Amino acid sequence: MQEFAPIEHFYRFLRLWWVLLAAALVGGLIGYYFSRNHLPIYEANATFSVNIDLDKVPQKPLELHDEDLALATTQSVLFSPEVTSAMLAEAARLGYPMDITQLLANSSIERRHAFWILRFRSGDPIFAQTLVNSWATKGYQVMMDWQAAGKSPAYVIYSPPTLSGEPINPIYFKTNRLVFAGSLIGWFVSLLLVELISGRPTLPKQP
């Protein structure tokens, strides 16, 4: 049995480096094509500004953990059954009936310091805009209701949301991952191809 000689394989791959490079590029292009080969998806977002009124904090200083919990009531309200059930009814009214799983799968909320960004994605940009704005408006009403009922701290300041405009450009998901995966697969395939089409390499002559 012939022993595996790493140096021989190295020179074999070095001699056909252009095959490895070309295969990686082709694989990356295929990954890019797959990332774009779907119906366009549009994302609309509404933004909340949420702060703490330190003058209303009953026990000072307010611990960072308690502050995070207080601010997180923003997300709790927006994804509460009271709000999401209203959004399911609104989606059905607009001609896009869905269940709670679909609603949550196409939505997300992101915190950036004092701002909370509610996002909703759809193939119809007008529907995405309308639903996320309805969601933000309903959510703000419920935030006020929760605070009035003592379900959220009185020292949290919820500002009215900044509503979304109509999204114009579609978004694409996992483009970088698909391009990288395609390049990696192409590179591995080219390694096998080089092994098949090349003979034993000629090692550099010793002086």
C-alpha cells in the first residue's frame, strides 16, 4: 500500500491552483444565485423610544438588572396575546390570513440602547407597512393600558412609535453564508477533481 505523502499532494494542488480558485469562485456564484432566487421579501419597521424617568423610581439607585426588566416590558407588550391576536385579525382583514406561528416567524424585535425596533416581513410591501404600523399603534395603546393598570412600572416612559414608510428595496437572507458555503463546497470538489485528473507530481530537483 502506497503511503500518503503530504508533500506530493501539496505540489499537485499548487500546480493546479487555478482549478481550486475557479471552483471556489463558481461555488460562491452559485450560492449568491440561490440567495437571490426567491420571491422578493420586504421588511417594514416601526421604532419605539423607551426610557427611564429616574425621578419616579421608588427605590434608588435602580439596579441595571431591574432597569433591563422594566424596559423589556416593551417586548412583552408587543408579543402579548392581546396584541398578537389583534394583529392576526388585522392580517385576515387585509387579505393575508395567518396563524400565530406564521406571524411570529415573519416578525422580530430588536433593542438598540433606548430604541426598540419592531420588524415585519412580507412579499407585499404595502401589507408589511400596514401591519407593522397597526402593530406599533396597538402596542403603544396596550403599553399605556398596562401602565395605568400597574402591570408595568410607572417610571418607564413609552414614547409614541415612529411608524414605517413603504419599504422599497427587498431584503435577502443568509447571502454571506450561502456564498461561503458554495465556495467551500466548490473548493472541496476541486480537491477531489485534482486528485482524479492529475498524475503523480514531479518533485523539485535537489541541487
